[in-house]
Amino acid sequence: MIAEAERLLRDEERGWAELRAVLGRIPTDRVEEPGVTDEGWSAKDVMFHVGAWLAEAARQLERIRAGTYVVEGDRVEERNRAWYALSRTLDLPTVRVELASSRVIAHEALAGLVEVTPEAREWFEESAALHYAEHLPDLVRWLGA
């Protein structure tokens, strides 16, 4: 495996361990309680959101590998709104499976690259380790409230 991919996976693993530790402290009866974010997301919504971005990263990494990657317009907020609406319709077991499986396919997509391009690095980091770190403070704050 490429040294850069190994570094990205190590960083992701550390961030994942932190995220899992915090998620593991959330009582099941609070998982759908709103208030984790200013927009009113629950912990379940955050889990689905993170999983959705991991799945999107995997899709984009596959495009990079295949040579079909094109830069799309900035649709972050549009995607976040759509994924939030979808997360509200899903049960907790489904969200947990989606999060775990999205992580696996993102790992596989990164490992399948011959070269970690700047675009690939950005997709993986922004959807994994950096993304986990972005949501951890909100989860910790909400959990302590």
C-alpha cells in the first residue's frame, strides 16, 4: 500500500476510535434526542451524516481510480439537508450499519488507488478523520448537557 494511504488510514483509525468512544457513551434512549448541532441534529443524525460523507468519499475515490473524476460544484449544504431528511426516516440499527459499512467501502476505495492524488487525500481526510474531529466537540458538549 502507498505510504500516504497508510498514513491516512492511521489518522482515520485514531479519529474513529475517538468517535466510537463518544458514541458508545450515549445512552440508547438519547440517541434520537435533538440538540447535538445548532440545526437540531440528534446523535443518530450525526452518525448518518458521517456515514453518508464516507460513502460519498468512496464514490469519488472510485472515480479517481477509474479516471472519471470531475470536480463538482459546491453542493455540501444541499447534500447535508437531503441526508438529514433521510436520516430522520431511518431506525438506529440501519444508521449504525450504514456508518460501519460506509467506513469499510471508503477504506477499500482508498486502498485501491495506485496514487493518492491531492483530490483523493482531500476526499478521504475531509470525510473521515477531519470530519470526525469536526463533530466530536458537539457530541461531547451535548452528551454532557
